[in-house]
Amino acid sequence: MQNLVPRPARRAVRATLAFAALAATLGAPRPLRAEDPPERARLSSGDAPMPVLPAPFVLPELSHARLDLQLDWFLGRIAPEDASRTGSAAAIVRPSLETTILVPRRVYVGASYPFAVALPPDGGLAPGEAGRPSGARTIAGNVEGHIRAVFPLPTWLEIGFVLGVTAPTSTFNREHRPNRSAVDAVSSLDPTNYVHFLPDRVGLRPAGDLRIVRGPFVFQGRHGIDVLIDNEGIDRAKVAGRLLGHVGYLARSDLEVSLEASQIYFFSSDERTSGEPSAEKAFADRYRISDEHRAAFTFGPAVRLAFRDVDVGAAVVTNLSDPLSPAAAGFVGLRISLVGHVGSAP
């Protein structure tokens, strides 16, 4: 397996494992009870404490009170488009953090740095091409930082806005076909974060948030735009839209079951590759964004349990239309998430 991650990044991967052990020991792992102090309670516009809401998977907990350290794992099995090939696998690990600043529970800053490994579903080969399929690729992603603001209205409604920026820290060879195949396979598991595994790209990511809480039901959504700028000036800028949704039911104040979905859609397609027919041209045409393949949609059930200082959860995710990778017929994935809450409430 070719390693595309520099040595400092490999140390960061090992550090995420240490993070998991640290977060698991943050305080006594017992569920929140009514007699507990409302350190994690959200505040309404009248500063009245509201019930604890376990954080969604695809969206943030909008108004948490402390420093949140989060670690997400994705593991998926991908069915190749070519039925003669065996299935492949892809995985992502994404450590992240977010903390409130300046105005408690209203303004937040955060960052994330993902890593991934994937076996190219088509082996990095063009359709009909004979050759030795490539092995798994290990990839360091783009670092993302963000600033977010929350505006509570009535006690049951909150809105917010976020601006994220990704730095071009992922620098693997974009022209190497197995790399491109592996990146699209990984991004199929989490398509709205496609920019995290685009090499030499700067991403501007504004978005708006909305959450409605009515009794035990929680509705939360985000609509965002990604502007992807080629750091080397090779490709023209791309614009993609993001939709993320969460519908949850609080079985208890500390236990939520939910359905979550995400979609990415590109506003324009890529031009066909010019030149004489070749394996390189056939591969490039297959992986370009075409009018027939400009959107990817994922969906799945999730469950999350909120302890006093840690939230843990698991979700199943799959595609409802063509996955992001043109070499994949479909996928089924498992997402595991751990959120550690550090410090005292403001």
C-alpha cells in the first residue's frame, strides 16, 4: 500500500487514537439526570435552560456551552460498477474541535483535519483497460477552520450562520489515476465534505443553520455553498451546493434516535477531455462531473446517547442514488462518533 501521508500527519493519526482514550475518561460516564446542574443546557432567548440535545452526526450541536472535542470514524464497503471486480473498502477518521468564544453560546470557532484510506473500486484502470489493479491508498486531507454564530429566537427555534475555509494541505498527485479513484470512493461516504480530499484546493464554505425543537421532536438542517478554487490554477473554480438534514426523536432527554441525510450537487459540469482516444482520456471522461452525474445523496438511521461529559453514537449510511464515485454502484457504511465536552459552562 502506497503511503501518501507525510510523517507528521501519520503522527497526527496516532494522536487521534490517544484522543479517543482521553475523551472516554472525561468525567463519570453516566447519563444526565434532572438533578444535574444545567451545564450543558442550551439557553433560550430568555436564558431559560432547555433540555440537553445529543449532537447530530452530520450537523453541529448549535449552542453547546464548552469546548467540544470530536472524533468520527467512517467505514464502508463499496460495490464496484464493474460486476467482475470484487468489492472494495474505504475509511475516514476525522478529529475536530469547536469552542465558544467572545459571546458564550453564541459565537464559535473550530477546526478539523481528516485522514482516509481506500481501495480504488476500479483499480485505477479505465473502462475495458487491462492491467494490474492498484492497491489501497492512504491520504491526508485538507485542514478546515470555521467560525459560527447562533441566533436564538423563540425557545423552540434557533438559526445560525457559519463560514468555513479549507487550506490546501492535501498535496498528493491528482493526475495519478488510483489516487483519483480512491478519493472519489472515500468521498462517497461523506459527499458534502468532498472538498476535504481535493488536493491543491482552497475551499470557501458559507452555510446557514436552522433548528426547530417541538416536544420530543428535533428538526435541524443546513444549506451551504462550496466555492472550490484551484491553488495551482490548473482547473477553473467549481461551485457546489450542500444540503444536510436531521430529523430526531428524543426517546429520553439524553437519548435520541434519528434519520439523517446529506446531498452535494455541482452547479456545472466539466468539459470532455480532448485528444486522441486513450486509456487516460477514457478514465478522465469517466471521472469528470457530467450533466448525468452532478449530485450524490446519502441517507441513514442513527442513535446517540448523551452522558455528562461524553456523547457516543453510531449510524448506518448508504446511497439513495448514484454514489459520488462513478466506479461504484453503491455502498453501505458505518459511522461511529465520540464527542468529549471539556471545561465548565460559561
